[in-house]
Amino acid sequence: MREPIVCLGAGRMGRGIAVVFAFAGHDVTVVDFKPRPPDAFVRLAAEATAEIGGTLAMLARIGLMRPEQVAPVAGRVRVVGGAEAEAALADAGVVFEGVPEVLPLKREALARASAMAGAGAIITSTTSTILVDALADAVSGPERFLNAHWLNPAFLVPLVEVSPGARTSADSTSRLMALLESVGKVPVVCAARPGFIVPRIQLLAMNEAARMVDEGVASAADIDKAVKYGFRFAVLGLLEFIDWGGGDILHYASEYLSKTLDHPRYQAPEVIARNMAAGRIGMSTGQGFLDYEGIDMDAYREGRLSAFADLLRGMGLARPPVVDDEMTPP
């Protein structure tokens, strides 16, 4: 039997997570802790239910489920107010807190929810900005508490950044990772540091794109086109990409740009020079940020290039070769 899930907060993130788990066969309760007049709660519940149903209908339109599956999947989700919260939380296997990014609000919601939840329930916060250890002491049983940072839209983006705190037990982390994998997500573990992984990388990239528009390097449309069709990071990870081309290439390119554009933001971090000194250049030496020892590199590269070809087909950019008439089979 799949464990029941509680989404604490009826906003966009709570609704998106509810879709993920209902899609995967879990019963989901969306809990609205905020005190509201009865008619206001009825409106909120109707709006949340309609959005969840609408999201599932959209998933059917884009081919991720069949239209006749929408109603039964949507029927696994219910929205309740504070009066029914205790019963829902008592049965929950995992609680995903998604109230607004205000520290006192989150601490209050987590304190209430963890007091109502069973001792074996995992409690998580989906915060994108507040570190786990700033919230943990509000939770009854901080060893079962950790951050689970989802990326929007939660029902499509596979990645979830899991950030344990100083008091999080290893069992809580492994249980959450297993649950996320069971519903088709790709969890990664990161330390409790500001910005997690993806937001830090995104922040640098987005600011640089804005600078290039401001500097007249290219139009906004052409910069976005370059990112969509020139970047390879849906197939190669950033560190894998460094290894693919070679850490020495990154070192010299960074040195050139930091001098010619006269800005330290282009300087390579010290780890690049350390890797070069140790001969950890990348795929060409069998060692880089990743370890390629014992790997058939020709097959490895071909596999990655095959994944690129799949992307091209998905973009509608894969074309057949032009063949002379006399070479075309009858």
C-alpha cells in the first residue's frame, strides 16, 4: 500500500506536488492551515481542485496519460481546512510543507504539523530560500526533518534537491530519496547551503544573459535561441561537460575572458588548477571531476551523442541526409 501524502499549503507548489503523488497512485490531502471564513475556504478548495484537475487534463492532452484516467487520478486528492488537519496528518507517511516563504509562517506551520503527525512521518519543507537548520528546531522530532526543494512545474521537472540538516537522520534521507524515486523523480542530495544547486547555477546564468543584452552582445531573442539550441546540459552535466572538453580548456578560456572582459566573475576556481596539476584533465586522462577508469570511452561518447540525437528528434531538428537520386534505393 502506498503511504498517504500531505501537502501543507494549498498554493501552487502544494497543488503541483499533489499532482505528482496522485499520478503515482498515492492518496493526497492538501491541508490549508490558514484561518478562513467557511465560504472563503470553499472557494479556495474549489479553485485548488479545479487547478489539479486542469493540470491532469493538460497532461492527458500532451500524451502523458489517457483522458479517461484524469478523473480517477484527480479523485485521489482532497483539500481540507484546519479542522480536518489533525486526522489527515496523523495518517501521513510524508508531509511536504509549502506555505509562503516567510520564516515565522513556516516555523508555525511546521510546529503545528509535526505535533499532529505520527512519530514515523517524515516532515519536509519545500522552501527555495530558507536553510533546513533555520527551521529544524520548530519541528517535533527534527531527526525526521529535511528540505525537499522541487523545481516548477513540480509535476514535470524530474529533479528534487534534498537537503538534510545537522540533526536529520540518515534513515529519513534515504526514505525520502526512495519515495521520490518511486514516483519518477530524480533526487540529489546537497548540503545545507544558500541556493542549493540549481538556483545558484541559474542565478549566474540569468544575470549573465541580462548583462549581455545590456552590453549589446546580442538581442534577447538570439541569446535565448543560443541557450535553447547551443547548450548541451540536458544530456551532459556541467562537470561532465568540463571533463568532455578538458579542464585545461576551461582554465585557458576563463583566463582569457577574465582579462579581456576585465571582470573576476570569469576566473576559474582554484579546483581547476589543482586538477590540472594532478593530471585530472578529464576524459582524455581517464580522470577529471568524474572517474572514467574502466569505461569504454568510445561507447560512452557514442551513448551521449545518441542522447543528443534523441533531443534533436524531440525538437523537430533531426533531418534525413540529402542523397543523390542515383543513390536512392528504388
